[in-house]
Amino acid sequence: MLKVKYYKKVFSLLKVVLIGKLIKKGKKLNAWKMYFLLQSMLKNKTKKSSNLIILIALLNSLIKIHFIKFRMGSVKKEIPIYLNFERQVKFTINSWFKYTFKGLMHNNLKGLVKLIGISFKNKGPVIRKNYQEYKKALDAKVFLRLLKK
């Protein structure tokens, strides 16, 4: 029962953030149409439940670490900060849109469907970037330990 409540909360947050990103010039109805078009395109491509695919792709590509630039003398260092779950979802959807949409007003739903499908299989540019940031955070963690001493 706990998992069902958790997944409902995650999916509602995902839907709100995704529709918020699709809104252009305050037209919420068009954003809902694009969201349903995205779902139907996913359904046609994979023959599985589109909600499940979007949810698993989101959970696979969550961004857990964000870097803040910190200036130490003349050297700039990046300090890793762990994100709470809501910000993880927002950063992940921002990265999806960064990799698929070319400009502010250019809709590329086919690219977004392709990226969600690749993230569903635990591959693609978002997963690769997360792994690189994870390695970078481990290096920065060693640096933070040296700063504390």
C-alpha cells in the first residue's frame, strides 16, 4: 500500500512539472493536448502503458547531485549538493527538454519520445551525464574532506 501511495505522488509530481514545461504563452489547454499526444506516441511505439514507461524512465534518469561553483582564491571549485526528490524530478525533466528541444518555441515530441524510450532502457545521454556527475561528485567529496581538516 505504501508503494502505491509513493508512486501516485511521484507520478502526480511528474505530470505537473511536465505540463508546466509544455505550457507556452499561458495556454494550458495546448499543453494538455501535447501531453496526451506524447502519451499516445509512447503507447504506439512501445505497446506498453505510457504512464509506466514515463515513470520508469524518470526513475532511471533522476539527477541526484547538483554542483555549486565555489571560488577559492583564483581557483574555481564545484561543490556537490544532494537534491531533494522534487528538485530531482524538476532537474530531470529540464535535462530531458534540454536534450530534445532545439529552441524555446520548437516542439520536438518525437525526440522526447525517443529520449524517454532510451531512458526506459537505462541508456542515453541523460544516464551518461548522471554517471559522469556521480564520478565528479566522488572526486569533489575527497576535496571536501581535505578542506575540513
